[in-house]
Amino acid sequence: MNNEINPDRQLSECHFFDGSESQPLETASSAEQLANSSRVEEPGWSEADLPDYEEIDVFYPNDEPIKLGEIPTVKDRFESLLKNRLRIEIQQKPPLFPWETELGADAIYPDVISDPMVPNPSWWTAQRENLKWSTFLPETVFAALLTPCQKVLHSTRQQGAKLVEAVESFFPQASDLLNEWAGRLVLGEVRDPELKKLQLPAYEDASQQQQMVLLLLAAREIIDTLTITCFLNKSVALQQWETSLGVLTVQAEYQTRDYGNCLMILANLPAGGCLQLKGNHGETTARRTSEGYMTMELVDPEPNHIYRLNVLFYDCEQSPLCFAIYPRMIS
């Protein structure tokens, strides 16, 4: 009998699995019989009885012969191999939830809101008609501009730098001219009379310089609309955003209470959805299944720190709309 261990254990284990797939019941039955036979009290075993168990050395983890009393070790090794095989199969083809028909890398679940991606134009771009300069833009251009505008909301950079960052992907080869126009807008050097002199046309018919100005103006409006600044013990700050389901209203209030300063969020959703307020020290979430008002409260928020408020509707394929909530102390 050959009691030496096969040096190529991985190959032996693969052969084992090939056989186990074709005869799963027989393998399990053999293991059970071996386990049961180890409990029978016998006076001893002869050399002729051992060859029946010669193949067991494939599973044995140490380079030693297997004895009948060590069947539990064989069973543990067998279970370990099965677990490894199942783990590999699950990694290659993860299981689906009952409501899923296929695995999607970009699936969004209401309780887990990620950072904003490209929003579905059918939900968030209705606001384009309510902004002065966005009406010059096609819906697809507005949707493409909305994404970087949301990303720069929480940046601590100056307004001019935010505008350049939001628009620069449209003009990768004209950064100097873009910075010049952004600076002029921030400093107020470009006013309505001068813009009229530019005779800004629709985006599709505009020159590169005119498109640059249009996008910078639209980006400034988008960022201003998505930013809610509230001062301690002052009046409520409110913003609205038009969606294809109706008007979304978000208001913030920063007030002193007996138990500390509180940042309070009141939102009126046109459909059931979820709110998620995120900051450096954690996050809080609120949800409702139908349209109506929702409230959130954050005790002792970090003053002069920008919080991210994500809004997501249920039963709609869309990325969240992001607001910047900015509680500030009175200077």
C-alpha cells in the first residue's frame, strides 16, 4: 500500500472535485460510512484491510499516514474543500436577490445612497426651465453640467475655482481662456449689458467663447440653487428644485435649543423617497413611502462645515440630487 502523500495536492484536489460533481451522493455516503465505521469497536486491523482507504490520503493535511481513528480529520478536510469550492463559485457568479433578474454594477438601493453620478435627465433636468442661463442649454448638456456642479458643491475652493472645475471638462484645451472668463464673472466685470453685447445665442449655434460664458453662468446658477446657507438663530433658508414628479422643497434652520445648537432640515418630496445628511462626524437618514414632508435634526453640527444632503426618490431609476447645507455662526 502506498501511504505517502501525493506531492501535487492541488491537482489531486481538483481531481476530487471533478469526481465529486459526477457522483455527489456516493462521496457523501462513503464519508458517512467511514465516520460510522470508526465508532465500531474492533480488536484490531490487519494490513489487508487498509488498502480500501488508500485514497483518503488526498485529503489529509499533513505528510503522515491516515489512521482509522482520524476520520474526523478527513471529514474536516472534506468540508474545507467544499467551502473553498463554493466560495470561488460565489465570487465568480454572485447570487441575486429575489427581485433581481440580473446582476447590475450600478444598482442603487434606497437605504444606501452613493455620491452623485450622471443623473437621469428625465428626473432632474426639469429645473433647466427655471434658471435664467440654463434655458440656453440643451437638456443633455444641462444634465452633463449638473454632475460636476454637484461634485464641487462641498469644495472649500473659491467660487472662481469651483466654476472652472465644473466646466473644464467641456473645454480641455482652453483652460487659460476659461480661467479668464471665470475670473471676470466672479469679479463682476461681466454684467448684463456686456452679456447683451455678446449676443449670446442658443448653445448649439454659439462660438467656443460664447459656449464658455453660457456654461459658466449656468454653473453658477446651479451651484447657488443647490447651496443652502443658514445662520445661527436667523431665519429659515429655503431652496426649490423642479423635478419631473413635481417641485422638491428643502429648507434648513440653524437654531439654539436647550440641549445644544441644532441643524434642522424640512423637505417636501413630490414622491416617496429618502434623505441622507452626511458630514465628517457621521450621517443620518430619513425616509417616507409617499409624497409629503420629512424632517431631520442634527444636534451640535460642526459650524462653518458643509454637509451633503442627498435626495433620492423610490421606484425611479436615478442618481441622487445633492444639496450643500452650510450652517454658519454669526460673524
